Amino acid sequence: MNVYEYYQPIIVSEGICDFEEGDCGWIQQTDDDLDWIRVSGNNVQSKSRPGFDHTTNTTNGYFFYVESAPTHVQGHTARMTSPLLQTGDAKCLQLWYYMEGQGTGTLNVYQQFSDKYRPLLVTQSGEQGGLWRFAQTPLTVSGSNYRIVVEGITGQTEQGVIALDDVQFSDYPCTASGQCDFEVNFCSWMNLLEEDDADWLRAQAGTGNHTRPSVDHTTNTSTGYYLYMDSSVGTWGDTAMILSEIFTPDSRGHCFTFWYHMYGYNVGTLKLYKNNRTAHNSGNKFGQIVWEESGDQGDVWRKANVYVAYREPFWFIFEFLKGEAPKGSIAIDDIHIFPGPCDSYTTPPTPHHHDTVGIGVGVGVTLFVIFTVGAVLFVLNKKTKRYVLLAT
């Protein structure tokens, strides 16, 4: 049976499926060994499993995972296929996946135009730190409609689990890996619910209390967005963590840059961790601290650069540690990562109103000095010409 042609076409152009209400038209293939099963965190019978979905971050949320067989066989496959998609509409495929456990297998995602043409879009193998991970890929433009095929392949042991959630087809091009200005959403960043006490929030600059930034860094307006933590919420010592996507190593290393805003007496501490699979599997959940700042840094956006070098895939975690004072906030914006060393020159922070006044005074004094010197030179020049005329 030709699986691609058999299914009744359900034309989809753009949208997201979080699997909360059903399977969104995704269909199990019949020429594989296992099935993808839609479950919630409450009813997955596995030690290595997501305790919650990605959409709701609760045990009541739903996702798909590869079922386990009574007798484990390495290399068995489970494939499911999306509804039919119109070519040329969606430009970017985004999804969240979960891979945990010793001997975890492989996740493959294909764009299937026909039985003979099925380019591979995404592939991940092995344990990925027991966390929901983000993946995105540009969609291939062709003259025919297509489906997305998600394939799970069992690994060496039955302890590994592969899960899938929040599959989205976007009409917008994929954003560059590791770049986010938070104008639309969280991009690939995700709160770590089971490891901390609070969540990072995305907000518009023109809302909230007076300690939050009045403008974002991206647009420098009150309508722009950023992520923030309010120190008036919670108790002293509470933490909030947010996790990045996984980045591919480069022989040149990487420069990780971001803008931060820390305002308020005893507002707390902002830390940046780097981690990889080797360190995580050895028991180091969060990794190594590579940058840290504490206390009131003024009502101003500041830039930070961090250079990292890894030979294996790696990721970052921001941690907010609440300070003693009840008022204040910490915000982050415009995160970027690129191969190579960081620029030795750090861009100075955007001046606030006190700095603007100082700059204005300095410019005024400079102009006064230039005018005075010019006037003196003009007078001297006229006297010189008059002396020459009298002499002749």
C-alpha cells in the first residue's frame, strides 16, 4: 500500500499542533514496527519519560511518544505522517522533542513529496539531557504538496524514550539558531519547571512596575518585548531558570552575547551556565558558571559577551537568584550566538536621562570653547592685516 497516496488529503497551510485535543490529523504508518502513542504525563508507564508536556508544562498535558514493545529489538521503527501540506506556503518547521535514557535511539524528520523523494530535515540521536528540546528547519520548496514524516528508531536498550510535542508550520522563514529578540515569543528558550521556584516571563516594556525597563533593547521603545523576573514576587533565595536550545560545536568556538537590565536595591543575581551531554550525564545538571552579575546596575541596558569552546553539542542556562529586597527586576533581551571569538570591544550601555544631561553639558562646553578660540583668531587676523596695510 502506498501510504502517501492512500490517506485522504487534509490541506494545511500554517498552524501549530500541541496534541492537547487530539492528533491533528497525524496518522500512524502501517509499514513500520511500532506506533507513536498520544499520552499525558500522568499515564506514561516508563521510568525514562517526560513528566510533563511542553505545551502546558503540566502532567495533564499531551504529547506523542514511541511505544515500547514487550521484547526490545534495536532498530525497530515507529513512523507517523502529517496531514497533506501545500507547497510554497509554510517556510519553516518547528517542533519540540524529548530524548532520555540509556541507549536512546534516533529521531528523524522527513519532508515526503513521494515514495522516492523524502529529504531528511532533522536528525537527533542519543540521550539529550532529559529535557524538552527545540528544533527548526527550513522547508524545501517544490512543485507538489507534501507531508512531514516523524520517525523514531529504537536504540540499544528499552530504557530510552523519544517524545514529540508542539509541531508548527510557519509562513515566516526560520530565525537564525541562537538568535532571539523576544518580540514574538520565547523562540527556543524554555523555563525549567522541575528545577526552580518561578518562571521567566515575557512582557511588553510599557507595562508593569517602575523597576522594569521602560523600553526594550531591540526597538528602544515602550512597545518592545523582553524576558524578565520581578524580585517583588517570591522569597529571598528563590530561583528561576530558562534553558536554550542545543548548539552545534565549531572549531573556532562560539561567542554568546546578550543584553541585561538589573535595577533595584539588592535585586538579586543573574548567572549564565554552559553545559554539555558529558557533564550532564555525569550528574552536573546545570553545568559551569561562565558569567555572573549581582545587585543594582542602574536603569540601563548593558551588554555581556561570553566565549565558549566545545567539541560536542552544548547549551546554556540563565538563572535568576532573588535578592533580599522586595523591589526590583532583572531582564534580558537580544540574545545572539555566532562562531568565533568575541569582539574585544564591548558596546557601552544606552545612556539614561542622567547620562543624557551630562553629555549635553559636555557638548555645550566644547562648542563654547571652539567659538571663543575662533573669535580670538579672527581678531588677531584682522589686526595683522591692518598692520601690513599701514606698513605699506
